[in-house]
Amino acid sequence: MDAAAADRVRLEVGSVEFAGLEIDGLRADWTSAGGAGAAVTMRAARIRGIAATGPLAGFALDCPALRVEQDAVRCARGRLRGSLGTLGDQDTAFSAHAAAGALHIGLEALAIAGGRARMELRLDGSRWQMEARLANLDLAQLPRIVRPWVGLPEGFSVAGAASGTMKAAGRDDELQSAALDAAISRLDVSDAAGTLAGQAVAGTLRMQLAAAAGGFAVDNGRLELTGGQAYSEPVFLDFGVHRVDLDFAGLLRTGDARLEASRFELDHQGVLRASGGATLDFAGEAFLPEARLQISALEVDNALPAYAQPFLVDTPFRNIGGTGRVTGELDVAGGLPTRAALDVVGVTLDSNNGALAVLGLDGKLHWYDDASRSALAGKIDDALFQSNLAWDSASLWGIEFGAVALPFTTTGRHFRLLQPLLLPVFDGGLQITTLRVRHAGTPEMYVRFDAEVRPISVAPLARAFGWPEFQGTLAGTIPDLQMRQGVVTLGGNLEAAVFDGRIVVRDLRLQDPLGRFPRLFANIDVRNLDLALVTNTFSFGMITGRLSGEIAELETFAWMPEAFDARIYTPPGDRSRHRISQRAVQNLSSIGGGTGGSVAAALQGGFLKFFDDFGYDRLGLSCRLANDVCAMGGIEPAGNGFYIVKGSGLPRIDVVGNQTRVAWTRLVRQLARITESDIVVE
């Protein structure tokens, strides 16, 4: 070989191993630059052993200034090109240093996940170390790259952008440790079921990982979320309004996509501060299957919209708000709460539709699921199973309740009042002696309720229900009210004192009271109502005297009557003054079905128009409802019709009905128009 030839050397090898790498189709050109320097180019069809990124194909390396010093080889300014497995096509400046079987490579601009990385890689046999500064990574491309170590659940998608630094070490394809410090400019995630999602989430993530049985031990983890929104059915969080800071440590189980946090500290700013331990399941049905929470502050004003309102969206309380604070402890197992020990301090609640309001709610709530309660029986003080909540005032659908302290126990779906109490209602109240609920919210729900109604004025109750305001009091007993298998029954009668008389409800039975279509069955007795009070209240036209009646075999569906046998009448022996106004005569005639026009003509013409009211002997009306038709009747037959009002004195006027069958819906519309206006309905 001549001197010129000695200055240039070409090596071609089918396969070679070097520093833990397997190289196929290697061709190397060496050109002397004098002394220990040389220019080197290398080409290889394939290089295996570069961690888990996959083989390097179409490899091209150019080193114009290679130096060989004893057993070391160094390239300070080189160029590397090729397709690096899952990292894709590469073209970057590099530096390299090989000595004693170890290789150190510096990459200036490695292409990774649509971004760039400045990387230092050390290979020593099968061991490797990596340090990288990452810029503008496309997070949608990351799952394919990290799949050898961390896999996403099926149907789980990730997109967005991030930058940061990463250190990692391993052996062959095994990742043994890592440290990540990432700035997330945007993160979009979703699962296949649509129950977990994030949009435009921004923040930072820092953590250290070490290989452990089942995954990676996590230490010094910190997540800061400062922008974007997240949804975990049905809870929606806006991190731009209330940021989240989370410090954590534990075990990341890569096989089933779970993070088992042995400790965490959560600050959902202005909403919740909590600490403890928890498990997050990114692939299972329950995102939070296990947790032990120590709640140092739950701010009610911000917590209700974030945590409570999503669960109330289909209820009248969907817009409930409030103030105050809750502290305490909460345990979760199997995706469900198992224990709650909460202190409620200065809480107010209010809904903008008037459904609920509570002022000055304080106390302690202790709740256990059935299994926890049974396991702890006899092992802890019974006082830890007892709760006590008190409020200064409250209202429900306009019904006002006064101050009360409520001692109770609650376990699972069960509730029991511990001692009798008086619940103030307007100017009266409910003296409750028994209140028990079992299996709440299930088909097996059972309720037992016993109470005495201390006289409550009916007028404010009527206002609360949107009824015409009338006088009287509601009093009596609610004896042995029970609900079994969706049916409510009473062990006695309900009584109300109204219009200077009494109304008694007997044989009450209510099916499916909490469902969409409840059914009610009852018999109702009406005794000696003052007709002047009744007719003045409902704008019917003045009638004086007394009124009694019965509504037998009442049946309603969704609170609308379907069947009954009702009659109202002047009670026998009534010695009160009996007078009826022109307007009342015409309205009763119209209800009777057929003579309203003739009665109106008679009253408006001739000498009758000069009389404001008339005397009557007695009056009455009956209706037997079936199949949406009312079979009408009065106090006695009158030719082809029936007397509704039988006159007395001079001038005498009788009201006679002549339609014995009237459509119920038409009759209801007539009554509504009569009581809502001063216009006579014909």
C-alpha cells in the first residue's frame, strides 16, 4: 500500500457489535488529517440497542475532525442523520466520546414528538443514561414513543404541547429511573366513554420515578394547573378560575393505568384544601376508587358550583348557592364513600328559585356505610356514630321553619332521629316523636313518622303553595305514617281547622310518592265550613251559611283526580243566615250545566235586577267522577233536572241544573275561570 493509500482507509463489515450496539451493513471511511486527527464518515443500514426507541435505520455519520488518543476516540463537531425508530427522521449536529467500552453522545437537535430535544446520552454496555431539554413537544405523538414503559388505556387520547427537561436511566429496554420537569402549554385528554376529559389545560408537572414492582415509585411529584377546564362525570372544573396545586408521592402502576398516591396535598384554591392518600384510576369506571381525605377547608360558596351542582342538575336545587366552611374527614373505597366525619361551620344555603334556604347551619355529621358501621360496632365510642345539625332558620318551597337542633344517626342509606323535637313552622310547628328512614333511594325504602301538628295558620301555608289566601288553622296528629314498598299509609286521620269548620282526611294511601306519577287514595269529610269565608276567598260570589260534604273513594294520578264520589250540601239543622248573591247564583247555574244563560237573563231584566242577593233554604251539588266524566246531581230532583239551590222567601230564586253528565276537564276549566276573575262564566 502506498503512502497516499495509507492516508485513506475504508472498512466494510456485514455485522459488528460495539459498546452494546449491533450494527448491520457498516461502511466506514477514514481519512488522515495528520497526527492523531482524521475525518471519518460512517454509514449503516441498521443499528440495534438504542434503548426502546427501536433500531436506527439509514444511519449516516460525518465527523470531519476525529481524534484518537490512546484508548479513547472523540468527535467534537459531527453530523448525524437517519431514521431513529419511533422518534422518526433525524438530522442533527452531535459530539461523541468513546473510551473503555463506554460511549457518550451529545445531540444538539434531536427530533422528538414534533418538537426538538437537546440530549446527552451515555452508553456503557447495556446500561444507558439520558438527559434532555425538550421544546414544543406534540403530546399526541408521545404515547407511541413511551409505549414500552407507560401505556395509555384503550380509547384514551392525548393532545397538546409541552416543553421541559427530563433525565432517565435504564438497562437495555428497561427504564429504571426518570425525573421530569415539564411546562404544559396545552393539554387535551379524553376517554372512550366521554366521562373524563380535559381541554386547554395548562400548568406544570414535576416528579421523579424509580422502577418498582408493578410500575414506578413516584417521589417529589407536583402538579400545578393554572388554565383550561377538566371534566370527570359529572364534575366540571375551570382551572383558570380556581387553580389546583397538588403535591404527591406513591406508585404509578403502568399495567393498569393507576396512580396510588401514598400521600398528597391538594389546594384547589378558594374551593378545597385537603391531604391524605388516594388512588386515581385512568382506565376504570371510577376515577377515584380509593381515598383517605383530611379536609382542612371546604369553602361552601365555591364548592357548591364545582362539586355539588353537577349532581343536582335534574333537581329543583340545581342552582343552589351558599357560604360557610366544612372541615373533617372522608374515606372512599370501591369508588364509593365509606365514612364521613364533617364539621359544618356558619353555613348558609339559598336557591334562586326559592326551593331551599338555610341560615346559620352548624354542627357535626358522622356517617358510615353499612360495612364500616358493622365492623366498628363495639370498638369505638357510640358518640362517634351520632350527628347533630342545627340551623337558625330555614325554608322549603316557601314554608318557613324556625330554629332547631337535630340529633340523629345515619348509616348507609338509613336515618334515625335520636329524640323528639319541635320543628317550628310559621306560627306553629311539628312536634316530631318518631322519624326513621331505611334503604333511602331504593325500592325497599321504608319511612316511619309520628308527629303532632301544633296549630299553624293556614294563610301563610296557602301563600307558600300559591293558593288563594284563606283563614283557619292546621292542627291535629300525623299518626304512624309509614312508607313500605313505595306506599305511604297512615295509622289514623289528618285533620285541619279551616273556614271555621273542619276537614278530615281518612284512609290515606299514597303510592310511589317520590316517582313521576304518584297515586293517592283517600276519603275526605268536610264539616260546617263558613260559606262566607269560602266564597270570599275564592271570588265565587257571596254565599252565607254553612257547608258540609264528603269526597269518597278519591283517586288521583300525578296529583290529578281520576275518580271520586263527592257531594257538598247545607248541613241539616243549620240555623245560620242563608243568603246568595246574584254572581254566585249565575256561577252555580253555569256549573250545573245548561241554565246559566237563562238565569243571567232573568237577573239582568225585570225587577230581579234590583236585588243584590236572595234568600235560600238549602243548597248542594254532587259529582261522581269516572272516565273523565262527572255524573252531576243536586239536593233533590227538579223535573228533568236537579236543584242546586232551593230558594226561600221573596223574591224566590231557584238554581236548577239540567245536565247530568259533564266532561271533567271542562268543569275544571270553568271553576278556574270563575275563581280567577270577577266575570260570570256562562
